[in-house]
Amino acid sequence: MVASRTATTTTDSGRELSPSERWFWIIDRISPANCVGRVRVHGRLTTEQLERATAVVLAEYPLLRMGVVDTGDGHPRAEPLAEPRIPLRQFSCDENDAWQRHIDTEMITPIEVSAGFARLADIAYAPGASDEYHDLVLTISHIIVDGRSLMTVLRKIIEYAVRDEIEPVASRPSVAPSDDLIPVAARGFWRYVYTTMFDQAAALALRPRRLRGKVPVALPDRLTRAIYRKVPAEPLAELADDCRRAGVTVHGVLASAVARAIGAAAGSTGGIAGIGSPVDFRGLLEPQPDTDELGNYAPVLTAFVRYGAGVSPWQAARSVNRQLSRGVRQRRHLATVAGMRFGTPRTVHTGTRIVEMVDRRAPWNVSVTNLGRADFPEEIGGQRLSGVTVAATNSCVSALTVAIVTAHEEMRIAFCYVDGVLTAAQAAHFADRVIAELVSRSAA
């Protein structure tokens, strides 16, 4: 039995998209800007359970009850929908990895954001049998969420679907976008200029490697595919122990491994690779959003990672950690988001030109998006969970997103590449190099 829930309408007032939201809206008009999460539920799931769960999530989050209205004047708005819903697609399949092909479909299929920001797919295996299980694949537009927010919604859908009873869920009060929560000390035009020019100046001096294909792929033609790998419990525990002994983070080692793979893909035996790392800044915002709030709270900081025979993975990891820590201390990620009101274009036409410029001049086109440990219990309502995975499109200004999430004592990595910049075989080789780096390094 589902307990009653309350959804007020007083918080459902529309608002103009913030500059950072408008940036992703413009990108999405050029090429899909989608975030995708997947988890496997071992047990029975029905249409009624999933529709109930999406209804509760809609009741809780005002943003999910909205869609984008293109006003035509450069001020697109998020407005409440008359009949908000999260479309549910269900199908059965005999192939255990059908979810991988479905995520590829999700990443190349735009979300019609005028009608809502999310959609859900339920892939059933052996429906009706004693060993029935399901892959739930949730896709939400990057306009309104980052990877952690996506995982929050996916976890709640499962909780609301499989529990016999649900506590009353009230609609959350509307929360301002992250742009409006930047502390005053991190705002200002000149801070934004400094932050923007810092990476450009460093790139001019260091000449970092970027991932390049043999033939350029036009922005509207950039479709994201993915190759999946995982680090099981035992080697993951060994990696974490080695990182603690070396005084570095797992993220630093991940970035080091990706930098080496970029060099190998370029046929380079040594050099520097530019790596983008989204950094969660919820804790620095004023007021600080709830950990379960939806939004984009992970702007990118750049690290320039040296690789080659004379550079150990631990040296490279320490460099990554130092660069990211310095960027956080200097609040460069805050200044970047606060300054988007100075740099975000008003129209898709001018936005396309700026996206093309960013694509040409950005000091990196590979990001390492590490969500860390996801808040997914081993079991909910008597049903076991496994296979937590996150993936993302490249939003047409990058060539590869290495998306990582750790849950249930294993790390899953999606190598989300632009088809044409890499082939499937090249992406698989790239992924295998990174995994080999992670599981075969020796502490120094």
C-alpha cells in the first residue's frame, strides 16, 4: 500500500533558465546533452510499480514537472507542464547485455525538453520466471542535472517501486540554480576572465595532447557510443589501499591512466594531456543545497597531466591532486559558473559559433567524471541491486567522457566516445589500457 503524498503547486512557478542551464540547452539543440544511469534489480517489477514510483518522484521534484519554453528572445524558460510525466518504455530481452545497446540509443536520442526532462526504460529478463531481473535505465537532460543528481532520482525510483509502503512525499520548495548560489567573494567579471585565461595560457605554454580522430566530425554529427569495463572488488580494494599508501586519490590515478591512454592513442611516448575533472561544489554554495537536490553542481576544473617513461602513475596522480586542490582553493570552479552570465550566448545561432570555438581551443577534450561511491544499498525491499553504471553524451565539445561510479564493492567505467573520433575497436583498446594501468600498477 502506498501512503498518501502531497504535491503543492505553489512551488511550480516558472523561471528563466540560468546561464549555465541555457548553455546546456544550446548544446542540446546542436547534439543531445543526456545523462544516463542504469541499475539491475534482481526480482519482479511491474508496470504499476514503476508508474507509481515515477509519480512520487514527480510529486517530489518541481524541476521534473517542468519543460523548456523557447521564448524566441534569448530567454528560454522552465515552465510547469499541464500533465507532467516520465515516459516509461518496457520490453523484454534474452541477451544479458541488452542494456548497453539501449544506453547507446539513449545517448543519441534527444529528449524533447519542451515536454519534460526525463524518461525511463525497463528491460526485463526472464519475466515471470523465478530468476527474473530488470535493468532500469534512466535518462535525464544535462540541462537540469549532473551525474550525482541523476543517480539520486534513479535510486528513489527503485525505492518507491519496490517498497510496500512509502512515507508521504511533499513537493520540495523550488531551489535556485547553482549560478545564483555562488558566494559573493567568488563572483565578478575579472575573476571569470582570470579563470578563463588561466587554462588558455597554461595550454599555450604546455601544448597538451587532445584526443583526435583521423577525420574531423562536425558538431551536429557527433554521436556518443560507449564501451564498458569494471574493476571487481578485490583489485578495487588493492587499488584503494595502494592509493592510501601513496597519498593520492583514486581519481588522480584514474586521470593518470587516461592521460597515458591519450598519449598512446596519439602515438606519443611522452608529453602532457589535458584532462577535465568535474568537481562537486555543493558544499561551497550559499545556501548549501540538500544532498538529494537536483541541479548541475559539478563544474569542470582542468589538470595538465604529464605522461611518459620517466613519469610514474603516482607522480602523475599527485600532480592531478595538487592542480585540482589549487583550483578548489582559488575557487576557479565557482568563478566559472558565476561568470557564465558574462559568456553564455543568448541564441542557438551565436551559441553554435561559440561551441565551435570552444571545441577548437579548449585545452582538453577528454573528461574523467568520477562520481565516487554511489548511495545505492545492496538490497531494497528484499530485492538485490547490482551493476550501477553512469554514462553521458559528449555534448559536442569533447571527444571522450570517462564516466565512473563505484557501488556494491565494484567500480564500473563507461568510456563514452564520439563515433568517428574513435572507432569501437579503438575505444575498446583505450579502455583496456586504462584498466590495465589501474590493476597492474606498483606503488612507489
